[in-house]
Amino acid sequence: MGKMKRIFAWLLSLAMVLGLFAGQVNVAKAAGYGIYSYALDSKELPSEGGELVATIKFDDFSTTDSPIYYQLKKDIGDYNWEIVKGYENVEGQVVGNKLKVNIPANKETTEVKYKLIVNLTSGKFENSWGGTEQGAKRASFTVAAANAGSEEEKVLSDETTFRAKVVDENGAPVEGVKLVGKDESFGNEPEFTSNANGVAEYEIEDNDITCIYTIRVSEDSGWTSENRCTFEVGHDQSWSPIISKINGKSINQAGEIKFVVKKAAADDAQKVALKAVIDEVEKLNKDNYTSKSWAALQQALTEAKTVYENKNATTAQIATAKSNLETAKKGLVEMSPERKALEAKVAEAKKFDYSLYTDESKAKVMSAVDAAEKLTDNASVEEIKAAQKNIEDAMEALKKVPSWDSANIGVSRDKLTSKGGTVELRLVLDNYGADEGTIYYRVRKKTITPEGYPMWDEVQTNVPTQISKENPIIKVTLPENTTEKEEEYQITPTSKKGTYTNLKGVSVTVIPASQDEEYTNNSAFSAEDVYRVKAVDAEGVPVEGVEFKLTADNDKTRVRNIVTNNKGVAEYEINPAEDSGLTYNVTVADDTDWVSSVILVNAHNFTVSEGENAVITSIDGFSVESAGDVRIAVKKNPKYDITDAAKMQMEKVLADAEQKNEVDFTKESWNAYKEAVDAAKAISEKVAGAERVTAADYQNAIQAVKDAEAALVKAEVPKPEPEVKKVASVKLAKTSYVYDGKVKKPAVVAKNNKGEKITSKDYTVKYAAGCKNVGTYTVKVTFKGDYKGTFTKTFNINPKGTSLSKVKAARKSFSATWKKQSKQTSGYQLQYSTNKKFAKSVKTSTISKNTTVKKTVKKLKAKKTYYVRVRTYKTVKVGKKSVKIYSGWSAAKKVKTK
């Protein structure tokens, strides 16, 4: 087969040479083989690079030569790789299972890591997440750093000290070059300088733990370098700092770190000087200088940084920037204690939250702040102190505006008739703002654009009104609705004129004239002499028969009860002689069929004026004329709410009672049951007659019947003599198995003296241990309950049989060969006979080794036909005896001796 593949591969190669195939043809794939193994002969190359040899074997081991494709990738740190230019998809040749690739020299000062990826398919190397494509293989190797020298000459870091070699472009060590590091997370910035041997060392400290430092040549050292390096600091088990990685590699793999430096050019030197001044300025503390001189310094600093970062900055621009920055630094004016106090007061005033104060009083503070900021640096101590006092006085005089809970704004009505009218908003003033003052409100009307989008048009804006804690009411008049649709208005109050963003208001609807009559008929508006309240369910449907309790707030003994009519409305007519000067709280009456379906934070109430002509003056804090109808949502009182489900339960237990016969139970249990049933009937009749029964009593009556029913005791009935049952037979469902490595547990089949099958619940079965290998096993059956006795049955697991491979005739003999069957066998038996059915003239030969698979039988009659068969056996212990257990015979083969 291998020879045919090589011929086919040769033919395909010849076809490519002759131009019979266009484009790239993957010969290996056409030949049907893939890469079996891939390894590099060497995983380290010198800095000069050179020839890299790889050993490649194919899964068709007869193939040693094949075209192949490879790609070279370079490790660029942080687990990232880039394809080396010129090595994107190179076609190579494997000759004698060897692939040779020329690797470029390493000109870097650190070791470079590569990976070489090979595949028999062109362009298939690695996918987007770094995994190898189908059929591709990859291996890694390194190229030593340039001028690496011997291990003794290298400058290497260890766990506690980072080391780097600083050299010029000729490789000579350079002294006095400052290296600086920076960690972005914690801001640590270590500095260390190269010695006479060009070696720069930094010994790590405790505060370096978890830092990741980027090392570079300092710009103010007079030297420049394009080299960069990173190292990470971790800790050991005792939490002592250790260097864990350098350039993403372990310390042992990182090798020598080099910085190749050169002298800074003239412009570079000027920039170094400029950077030094910038660094000095950035270390200054703003709090020590006047704001004006500091602002001038910051402007010069910004300009200097711009010049420093400009790669095309001229010598003149660099010099000017440096000069201006130094001048601004010299011009800094240190702050006196008085100036510091003033600046702190200015900062405090600017940061102060003015949201709870009037715009006028805030403007006075800002005016004092502006005057303070205009003071020159030469201002006298008296002028500075006066400016500070002006700010303090203005802040002391700040005037608060009222403040309220915007989520708890009450409205007298959320709906008006088509005539419009006055609605009232009630604010709940909090303790953060003023107790009284001027606030503003805005009224907007909802409109729909031709495209169907809602918009809000302003009707009134910044309308002033006075409120106080005693009278936190805003009265707003809405216009008549002359259209055929509802008109929705939004009213939003604010403590700051013109500021309405993110503030909550209330919505009020003015209905069209076509809805006036229905709205009026379904509402329960109160009058000066009559208080009305309406009870509705969760769907807003009026509820009849709800009892409300009116309790005088200032005289708890004065209680009135009113009940809703068929429209769900309850009325109370004022009696001036009794109700004068009282405020009544309105709640659903206690212990009735109905309760309020919501928890009321503040009960509904109404107040009556004093005097012989006493009338209602307010309802829920609103005037009578603007107050809407008072609606209280109610639900059935769970205490008296006997559900339909409970009634169905009662019907069932009573119906079940009718089906029971007294004679079937003991007298004592029947009497207790009848008593519970009679009590349940009485409870049921009360409910049917509209008498008040609690849901608990109703449910208890049902449960009492159920409990009494469960306690009923059946009357004794003479029992017939128990029938004697005997075990007639016990068998195993199967008594012989062929070994297959699995546990065998045959089912038990037992029958009684009536021929009925005895169920497994009447006996227990205990199998002998193992029941897996070839052998004879016992099954012990022990009967219980109505059956008695113990029976022991056996079953065999026979060895797996074999078959004859061939039977060869010879002179007065024959030889038989069979298939080896050594698992769970001791040997074989070969049997032969002149009778086809092995009924007579049968002879048997035993082969005691299970590794023997051939037997020659001699001393037979010449030219006589014999029938031959074979079987396996295993010798096992049964009790104290050794017995043979046989497999079934194989199919017989016929042979005629010579």
C-alpha cells in the first residue's frame, strides 16, 4: 500500500512539473497522508540565527519526502505574536523526514522567542484566537541576544535585584546613565544609575509588591535610548518581594537586559533642560501661592509641555518656553495666612449647594466672591480680611426657599367637568427649607402632533404664589373645555423660578361636555352641609352596604356611623349643634364585612366650622368647592369572607355524610362523627340565612367533620380462617450463562401449592459473592410472611467457547488448530468421532494449557472420515472439590485421514 502511495505522489509531482495542474497542488493531501509528529532538532540558536532543522514524520510511515508549508511568528510580549516579514506562507521541502529553515539573526539586546508552524495545506496555520488550524503543528525555539557573550559575562537579574547593562552603540559600557521606572497603578517611580561597568541595579522593596514597572532611560540624563523593559514584582510565601517576570518571561528565561544609548543632540539637550524645569514646577504645591500667580504659572507650564511634546519644535521655541516657565516660577507669590483663609472661603462659597436658597441671596454671595477674586496680589491685609467678611456676611444672609416631598403632592380633584374650574395642590413641606415663602408653578396642556406624538404646550409659567406650613395650598384655575375630547393638564410647582426639569407634578383632566352628566351622577361630591364618601371595589365598581365610621379628632367620644347605598355612597348631614368645631376622621368601620383594601397613611377627614351656622370648611385639607368626590377602595373582610371554595367543601363533607351507614361503624366513633356533622349543618344554615359567621368558624366546622370521619372505626366483621399457603416449587429463570465479564443474577421463579406465582415481597434472595467469573454460584431463597422455608439453587457461568481454524489430514492422523481463548479458561477439550452426531466411537483429548491452540491425533485408521470439534474449560472449586466447567462445543469440521 505504501509503495502505491509513493507512486501516486510521484505521478502528481510529475504532473505539476509538466503543467498538467494549475495553481498550488498539495501533493501530501492528494496522496492521503498527514503529519504524524513534528519536533525541532534544536530549540536554541545563536544570535546569528542560521539553519533550523525540524524532524517531521507522516502517518504513512513509508513517506519521507514531501512538499510542506510553514510560517514563522515572533513573540512581541504580553502573549502576543506577530508574523515575521517574508515568512508569511513559505513552501518548503521535507527530505528524509527533515525540514531546513533559515532563521534571521537577532539584532536585539534580549533573547527572541519564535514559533514555527507547519502544515501540508497552504496558508492554514493559526486561527484568529491563536489555535492551530486543522492538520497544522507548531513548535517554539529561541535566538540568543546580540553580543550576548558567555553566561559569566552577562549581567543577569535575580529575585531581589533588577539589573541592566548600559552600553553605547559600539557595545562599550556607559557610566552615569539614569534609568527610571514607572508603575501606572500606584505611581511608584524608582531611579537608578549605571556604574563604571555600565551596570544599573535596583534592589526591590516591600512597597514594590504587585507593581509592574516600565524602565526607560531618563530624559534629563543627557542620553537617549529606544530600548524599554518591564518587570513585575510579586511575593513569596512569607510575603517578601520577589521579581516574578521580566519582559513577560521568568527570570531564568529573561536573559540579559541591555539599553543601547547615545548622546542627546543639541535640541535634545535643550529639551532635557526644559523637562527638568517642568518637573520642578509640577512638584510645587498650589495651596502655597496666590491664585493669580499660580494661574500664570499654569499657563506657562501648559505652553512648555506643548513645546516639549512637539518633535518639530525649534531651538528658539524651546528656549522661549523654558524662559517663560522660569519667569512664571519666579513670579509666584506665596500666600499669607490671611490670603489662604480668603481663598479657602472663596472655594467654600463656590462649592456650596444653593438649591434651597433664593436666587437673590445667592447672587449677593457670588458678588462678594467676584470682588474677592479681583483683589491683586499686593492687596493689604485689611482688604483681604474685609473681602472674606463680605463673603461670610452674604452666606449668613442666605434666605431659604420652601421645600417639599415631590412624591407626595395631593390634588383636590384629578378630573373636572367641561366648565373647568379651580383645583388645589397640597404640598407637604419638609424641614430642609423655609416654613413659608414664594413658590412658582407651571401649567402645561397635552397635545398630539399630526404624526401622533404627545407634546406639552405651556399655558401658564412661573406663576407666583405664597405658601406656608399652615396653608401649603396652591390654587390653580383651568379653562373650559370646548372640544369633544378630554384635555389633560400637568401642574408642576417649583421653589426656583424657571426651574422645572426633573420635578414631579400632578395631572388633571378636563372632560368634554358629553361626559358631564355621567361624571356628575357617578360622583359623590360633598356640600357645605352634607359630607359624602363613596365605597368602590378594586375595579372601581360601587359597593353597597359598606359601613364607615366618623370619629371626632378632638373628641373621641363623638362617633358617627354611615352605610353606603346601592350607588356605593354614604352621607352624613351636619348637625351644627353637635358638630360645631369638630374634625372627623373617616375610616371603614371595624369588625364588619368590609375593610379598606389599601393602608391609609392619613385617614380621610373633614372639618366643620364653629357656631350655630356651622358648615363644612375643608375636606382632606381642600376647600369644599374644589374638593373632589372622596372614594375609598374596599375588599371583603377576610374574617367574614366565606369563599365559594369553602362553601363547596362544606357541601362535599355533608354529602359524604349522607352516604355513610351507622351499622358500618362502632357506636362511639359514629356518635362523635354525627355530632360534628350536625354542628356543620347548623353553621351552613346560618350562612344561608345571612347570619354572620366568621370564616374561621366555618372552616373549623368543615375540619371537625373531616377529623371525625378520619376517626371512624369500622365495626368488627367475623373473619374466615386464613388459608394455609405452601411453597410448591422454586426455580431460577436461567441456570447457565456464558462468561462476558458482567455480573449475572438470575431471577427467582417461585410457585405455591395452587400453582400461583409467589411475588418477590414474600421472600428474600441472597446471591453468592462474585457472580461474574466462570464458576458455579448459589442462590439462597428465604421465604417470609405466609410462606416458610429456605431453598438453595445453583447456576453456572460457563467459559466462552472457541472455534476450529482448520483440520489438516495426514497419514493415519490429523492435526487440529483452533482460535486461542485464554480469558477465564484453563484449557481445551478436542473431541473426534467417526459418527457425525458424535453418538458413538467418541474420543476426547484434554489440553491443559490455554495457550496451546494445536493438537495432532495419531494411530487412526487410514482413509477414514472423522468429525472434529473443540471446547474450552475452566477448573474451579465447588465446595472443597475441583471441577471442570465447560463451554459449548464448536461447530464440527470433517477430515479424512490419508
